[in-house]
Amino acid sequence: MAKTFKGGVHPGHFKSATAGKPIADANPPARVAVLMQQHIGAPCEPLVEVGDAVKVGQKVGDSQAFVSVPAHSSVSGKVVELRDYPHPVGRPARAVVIESDGQDTWHESVKANPPLEELSGDDIKKIIREAGIAGMGGATFPTHVKLSPPPEKPIDTVIINGSECEPFLTADHRLMLERPEAVVFGLKALMKVLGVEKGYIGVEDNKPDCVEALKKAAEGEPVEVKSFHTKYPQGAEKQLIYAFNGREVPSGGLPMDVGTVVQNAGTAVAIADAVRKGVPLLERIVTVTGPGVEAPANLRVKIGTMVSEVIAQCGGLKENARKVILGGPMMGLAQNTTEMPVIKGTSGILVLTDKEVHIHEIQPCIRCGRCVEVCPVSIMPLVIGSATEKGYPDKAEAYHAVDCIECGCCSYICPAKRPLTQWIRLSKGEILAKAKKK
Amino acid sequence: MEKKLVVSSSPHLRAPETIQSIMFDVLTALFPAALAGVLLFGYSALITILLATFTAMLTEALVLRTRNIIGDGSAAVTGLLLALTLPPAPPWWLVVFGSVVAILIGKHVFGGLGSNLFNPALVGRAVLTVSWAGHMTAWAAPLDGVSAATPLAGGSASMLEMFTGTIPGSIGETSAAALLLGALWLFYKGLISWHIPVSYIATVFVMGAIQAGAGFAGPAEMLSQGLFHVLAGGLLLAAFFMATDMVTSPVTREGQVIFGAGIGIITMAIRFYGGYPEGVTFAILLMNGATPLIDNLTVPTKFGEVKA
Ligand code: SF4
Ligand code: SF4
């Protein structure tokens, strides 16, 4: 039996629209808006001013903080504006707006590194930070931070997360299929940083083609490809680790607490490009899909390109398009505008139509227990949900609202259509804010 | 274009199942038992079923001040369940009264759907049993309608008769075959899991067998006594359709096993020692009352709680 974790749901794949479509280059943007906050942690300060000429791969923003990564220009041209832009996952944030000269001239700082054998772990870590790499599965946690465990937490397992368990999304699928050797190379670089002898790649068993391609690429390498039962949220970090080696990341802890580091497949490829060619994180694969898009596709998009432009390239929105989601349908965020830039964590642009967008009437909980059954962290969504609804924050806290990973399984399954995830997220936010104040 | 984008919280996909679809599936699952009741006990059973169901639906619509008499379908389930626990030919006012009590006292006094502590149909039945014991035990032999005693009250019945349902008893409880058919549908639809029915039935079986064993019966006799207690009375109806009521049973799997076993023990205690030959109704109601406690005792261990 394929390995898996407790709980979870089967919301359907919806991947066939794009799974068979090779990655294509998006049209070169006329201008890009590089957001100064594309990662979890301290925002960048712009390093350029209006009027400056910039080149591809040039750093345009950075921060002194440890938990932060720099941002680079994905085009060559001129800085025309520093202004706030709507942000895919947060409040509007500052962006460096660059008008492209269409030349795509590389910046001098972009040059190939020595081969992996000649680099030390610290060299690689530095390359990764300087390349601006943050988790590309959507969480965008700075990668070099994950690679800096304190000495008392030795790492013995590195896993590349190729689950891509969100329905609709196929960006990682295509990337693993088309560039399996880069995934393996990225993994080897990570192993070197962490001093680990053996690495793993985990893929859901609905992508047998990827498993095969990766296995082939991993031949002769100290890398093992494992396939997992297809179930959402297989790609959630702690659930993946549990399915892998049975280790439970302690509540409130990090994967490094159980000697494990997980990186997304797209991140591995970005690491490979940074280590081999010295190319920082300038573009990413975005799955543009959903019933509301004319021509779904997997596109290689330059960071900072407007979502509206990317959608336009896929034939534009259909007449009945009602919802634009950045990310997947389970955890992605619905947006009220498409005039916002693609960032490092934008794995998908999903457009739903009138048919899929329902405004559900919230009904009373009938205590069916389904939410408890599917919750991957084994908390009681019905209790926390009702406590939030009725305004009992203490009860929400006592029932471990903070452990929620916001996977959406409980809301998905609830027959009473209660917005459990939303309520729990609310309580979680309040509890964390309160804890911070203390 | 921009204006009409809908912004709502994730997840953006929802499972197709709704409360209404669940209630409809339960009604479907009860259909074989209801049909068996009508075939076995005739016209009066049909009237009783329709009257109880309709009264329940009407009462609910009045309480909710809505013209939508079907609503979420839960009232129909309550009414039908109540009817299936009634004797074949009760007076009409008894049926109406029971249905109104079930919906009003059993459900809406507690705050309506989802908030009720006790199974509404059983609340209705309990009130009727206590108030009009005579009417509630006016059993008749199936097919010919001659008054007769149920197996639990000393009437005779073979295992085969208990399986097909050609024994005296309530409208929907006598045919094990029809009940199992409906139960299969519930399993298939994922509306019940094995935890409550199996723990309940197993407890009853074991206690029935042990009691026979204590009376120096041989293994064969112990087996048949165990089976007798499982097939007799309203036990199967209760095990699959009443004890499994989502609202009034524990939400966790462990809790459900405790709950089922608890009902089994109380049922048998009443059958062995109590004043009523049948203990199912009160056993379930008592365990309904214990459900919040069981839920508190069986809060699952959250992921990452152990072994830091
Ligand atoms: S899934 Fe919904 S109806 Fe069922 S117990 Fe959870 S909150 Fe209640
Ligand atoms: S409570 Fe949180 S972790 Fe559990 S199912 Fe709901 S969203 Fe997922």
C-alpha cells in the first residue's frame, strides 16, 4: 500500500486540462512589478531608484534580516516607479516597477559557479540566499533559513516534495517531467549543505510519469524516489514527513525538530539553476487553469508580470468567470483584482465560473463528525468553528486552533457548508496575536 | 469584468454532500423497512407512516415559520422513524401527538437541528410509551391482524420469522432483512460507520449469550439466545437508524464505540431486569444524554502531541 497520513480528502484531480501541456514561455512582459515582499520574513528595501537602468538578474531589493531573501529584476530596462501594488497574499506592498527594453541583457553578477564538488556547504547556502530562493510551493519561506538548523538539531533526511496535492495545479508535475535531472541536482545540492548522505523525492501516485522520469534521472545517485497515495493534503510538510518516516513534527515545532528538511520540487529546480548557472530566481512555472480560462496552460512566467497579462495570454477570462484564485482551490486566495504581480509563490492562477462559485448558506452543525475524521492534525473543527462563531476564544484555544494547518479539508467536507477553516483561521490569528503581545 | 469577481475564503471547492442530501439518503434507507411494515401490517401501517411523517414536517415548518414544508428533510426523517417504532394500528391522535412532541420537545426546545441532545423520534416514542402503555403495546400478528405477543414479551417466533419480519412488533422493526438492506445503503453512502452498530449489536449478542450460559445452557443455546436478543424488538432498527443519528451520538470513532457498547449494556439491563420488555428506547436516550461527556473524554490526540 502506498504511504500516507491520517485524515485528508479526495476533492478530485481536475488536472487533465493542463497535465499534458508542456511548459511554454509566457510572452515577455513590457513592464514588471517586483514586489519587495515575496517571502515570509522581513521585507526588502529597494536598492534602486527611479530612473536607474537595471539588467536581468540584478538585485533590486534586499534586507539585512536573516529571515529574508533578495528580489531581482526579471527583465533589463529602466526603473520607472516605486509604488505599492496589490499583493497576492497580503496587504498592498512596495514594488519596483521596471520597464523592459526587450533586450534581456544579463547582469554581470550572473555567472556560472564552480562544479558542486568544489563548493562547500556554506558556499551553496550563500548562493541559494543570494539567488533569492524561497519555498515555491506557495509558503515562500526563505530556503536558506531551513538549511541553517542549530547544531543540536542534526538533519538526517532531505525530502523533495513533488506531491502537488492541490487539485488543478500541474506546474510541479510538468517541471518534474521536463527537468527531472534539475530536481535531482537541486536535491544533491541540498544534501551537501546539510551533510546528508541520502535524499528522497516524494510524488503522489497520480503522476506515474514523473515517478518514472525522476527514477531515471536518479539512477546512480544517492537519491530515492517514493510514490505516495494521492490524497489531499499529501504535500503538507508535516503530513509528508509523517507518511515518509513516521516522524511526527511536534505541535508548534519545525520539520528540523525531527531531523528532516522538506523542499518543494520547484525550489529544487531553482536551486539547481542558481548553483550551476548562477541564475537567481527570476521566473516560475504557473499553471493557468480552471473552467473560466479559455486556453489553460503551464507557463514559464517572469516574476513581476501582471496576473491579468498572463490570463490574457491564455485567451482571457470567459464571460462567466467569477473567481480568480492565486494558488490551488483548497488553499489559494481569491483575489478582487488581476492587476497584481506574479510572485515567487504563485503556483497557479485558477479561474472558476458561475457554475463552481456558490454562495453557501451556513447551516447548523449536525455533528456528523466528518470534519474530525478528515482533519490531518486531529483537532476538532466543529468545536473550534462553533466557538469562533459564538465568540468563545478560550474554547477555540483549548481545542488547539493554533495547530490548524489551514488545509481546508474540514470546510470542504462539511455537509452543513460551515466555513470551518475560515473560522479557525480567524481564531488562530487572534490567539497568535494575543500570544505575541504577552 | 473586474467588478464581479467574488472573493471568499478558501477552500474554493466543496464536497457535493449537503444536509438535505444526507436526509434524503436516510429516507431512502428507511424505505425497505417502511415497505415491509406496510406489506406485513397493512393499510393502518401505511396511514400511520404517512400521518406521522406529515405531522412532523408540518410542525417543523410551523416552528420555523416557513412555507417550505420539506425544508432540510430532517423532520421527515424524525416522523418516519417515529412511525416505524409504533404498533401497527395506533389511534390517529396518538400518532399526531407523538410526532408533535418529537419535533417540539425533542428538537426545537433544544434549539433545533443539530442542537438537540436526545434523538427526537425516541423522545416522541418515550413520551407515548410512558403515557399510553396500553396503546403502545397493542401488538398484532402480521398478515392476519390477530392480537399477539411479541417475542420479547414471551411470544414464540423462529429465527427465520424474525429475519423476514413475520412476527408481531412495531411497524418498521420486525423485518431484519429490510433493515439490513437499508443499513447497507447507509454504509454504501458513507452515512454510518461500523462503530456504533457493531459495538451495540456485539454487546447485546455477548450479553444475551452470557445470560444463557449462566443458566447452564450449552454453546448452541448460548448462540441462539445471543442472536435472539439481536433480532428481537426494535434492536436492529435502533442500531442502524437511531443510535447512529449524527446529532445525538459522539463525533469521534472511539466515542462511538463507547456509546454503542453503553447502549448495549443498558438495553440488556432493561430487558433482563427492567419493567419494560423492550429497553432500546431508554437505553439510547440515556446514552444520548451521556454524549457530551463521551465527546469530552474522547477528544483526539492532536498531531504532534506526543514524542517531542
Ligand atoms: S462536518 Fe460540519 S456538520 Fe459535520 S460535524 Fe463538522 S461542522 Fe458539524
Ligand atoms: S482544522 Fe485546520 S488542519 Fe484541520 S481540517 Fe480544518 S483546516 Fe485542515
